[in-house]
Amino acid sequence: MSKPQILLLTHGGWGQALTESLKMIMGSVDFVYEIPLTPEQTLTEYYTLVNAYAKGMPKQSLIMTDVFGGTTTNVGAKIGKEQNLKVISGLNAPLLIEACTQIKYTGDCNFDVVLQQGQESIIDVVKEVLNSMEQ
């Protein structure tokens, strides 16, 4: 059985930069792939690229997108529904690290845990620092 993959759908390709940064932390993450949306692509062209790649993804793979309501998320949602893949919007480093850690070290991906980590990674830093100083 193949380990899950992560497909990043981002505007302009910033997912690739995020992946390169992730490699500094985790080493190889050869199961992460990005399909950037570029200004010259039509919606149909982008959908066709993403759909072709997603058809070969193993079970429990997931799609991560950058902006809810944007083209990347709309394409991801349509393909996720068609191919029974999970899709998360709101891509950030802790979310990607959690998913990659699970896949790299267990060969599996627990969607609910990844989603929870992504949601918990948004923090008011000043408030947290001040609260820790009061204790």
C-alpha cells in the first residue's frame, strides 16, 4: 500500500517555498507536490492539471489549499468530492508539518488530527507571551 500524498494548491506557487522551508525542518518530503495556479491559466486548464495528478494519489491522501473561496480551493473541493479525497483550506506551516510528520513516520494520515492542529496553530503571540509572563 502506498503512503498518502499531499497536494498543495496555491496561488503563484508559494506552496513550493513553504515546502522548501519544511525540508529545512524535516528533511525529505517526497510525498508533497504542488500545482501552482498562475495568472495565465484558465479555470479549466487548472482543473485539468489538478485532476490528472489527483487521479493517481493513494487513499488517505489530502489536498491543501491556500485561500477559502479562491480558485485553488474551488478546484480542490470539486476534485476532492469526485475522488473522495480530503481537502483543507488555510494552508500554513504547522498544518503541513503535522500532516508530513504523520505520513513520514507512520505511513498514514489522520485527517481530523491534521485539521485540529491547523486550527490550533493560529495564535495571538503577544497575548500568549504576556499571559506566560503573568504566571
